[in-house]
Amino acid sequence: MVDPRLQGPVRRIGDREIDFSRRLAAMAIVNRTPDSFYDLGATYGLDAAVESGAAAFAAGADLVDVGGVKFAPGPALPVEEEIDRVVPVVRALASAGPVSVDTFQPAVAAAAIEAGAAVINDTTGVHDPAMAEVVADSSATLVIAHSLAAPRTQLPQPQYDDVVGEVVAFLRERVDLAIAHGVPPERIVIDPGHDLNKNTRHSLELTRRLGEFTAFGLPLLVALSNKDFVGETLDRPRDGRLAGSLAAAVFCATQGARIVRVHNVAETVDALRMVEAILGWREPAYLLHNTRPEGND
């Protein structure tokens, strides 16, 4: 078990206080896109997106991450259209729990925060410094993820001499940039960006050496759920990657990850709660087995 030695492990995210020294948080995914890789547009409709987010909170998610544009390469989406996709979902869910918005557009972040978003999840690593300024002027948390390509563009055959060392250096630079633009460290989370401009060997190496990211002293988010590195490792299709995703999530939790971004909420929450119980961070839901005088095997 890797101790991340967090600087200020207790975080206020929206209306919730999370002690990351004793809590593994599940961040549920809701994609308001017609072409998301996993749900294939199942939550593109507003009602479907809101229902999915509400169900995720009911299933034990600590946060819900709403996206209006997928990471994969493709044509630019007008900012106003992205705002129209995510802001109504934020408004509908913000009273149920902390809502995150997955965006690289500062204007979208500003509109989402005004609507009640508690987290901005920038998978482009704050490529636009204005994003840091928007978050700094709020109480929102900023997730800084590693990726190299310009937003919505392809990076064919990515190469790294030392993927972990290079991702660490990138994140260090972007964390420093965010702090310089006014975002306090206690409102920053880092994400090594599994599969984002990386091949399967790179993502496995990031996972194996995840403990090296704990040197930041910041909460570490991992986005592993049903990704291609799981599918390629196990030779499993998109809808057959749950077991591999759970194994990766549990391993990452033991290596210092504190937030896991997931599609399969109930299963992942059970896995994380079980890890917490094994570590002595939480009590079992109940005690019955071999606790009565007559026995109960």
C-alpha cells in the first residue's frame, strides 16, 4: 500500500467534505454526446443524462462528471452548443451532489461553475491558461490531466523515453501554471491520463508506477474505466472490460489513487468500499457470520 502523504487530505468539493486519507471516491461518467465510446450516445438526451447522474449518486458515486465533447479527435463543437449540453445537466444535478464538468473551454467552465459545478476536469492539462483563471475566481476544484495533442486532434504513434517521468514533468509544469494563475493547491487534483495520447504499454507502465505520482502531495484521479488498454490487455470488447477495469481501479487505489472515474458505478463503489474496509478505514455494513452463540456457518 502506497501512502500518498497528501498535503491537506480533507477537501471541500461542492457541499461535501471528503477526507482522502480515508476515502476512495468514485466519479461517475455522464456523456451528453451522441458518439461517446462506451455508451454510444445513450445519455445524449437531457432527460437520460439527468437520470443517469441521479442514479449514479443513488448508487454511491461521490461525484458525477458531465461531458459535452468527447476527447477523441473530431470537428470542433461551438462553445455555445457545448454549454447547452452540459449546463442543464449541472443545474439538474447540483443539489444531489458535487458535479464535475469535463471541458477544455474556459467559457464552458465559467458557465458550468455559475450553474453549480464544483469541479472542472480539463483533460488537456490546462492548455489554455484562461482555464486556470476561471477556476481561480471560483471555489471549484481543477483536475489537471496529462495529454499532449491539441484538443480534438490526433497524436499518431506517441513516443516516450520514460512515460512516467515525462508525464510527471508535464503535470508539475501545469500544476505550477495553475498555481501561478491563482488556483490554490488545495483545489487541484492530478490525472496521469491513461490512454490519452498513449498506447497500451504506456498506460500499463503508468499504472504499474502510479506511486511515483504521489510525490505531488495532491489527490490523484485515474480514468481507467473500460479503456482500450484494458481491452487490448485482456482481448475484450468494449462491453467486456468490467473485470479488468475493477482490477486496475483496486490496484491504483493501493498505489495512492483517491478518485476513480467510472462508467460502472455500483460495481466500482463496492470494490472501493471493500478496499476501505480491508484497510480499516470503514466498518462492515453489518456483522453476523460467526457472531452468534449457536453459530451460523
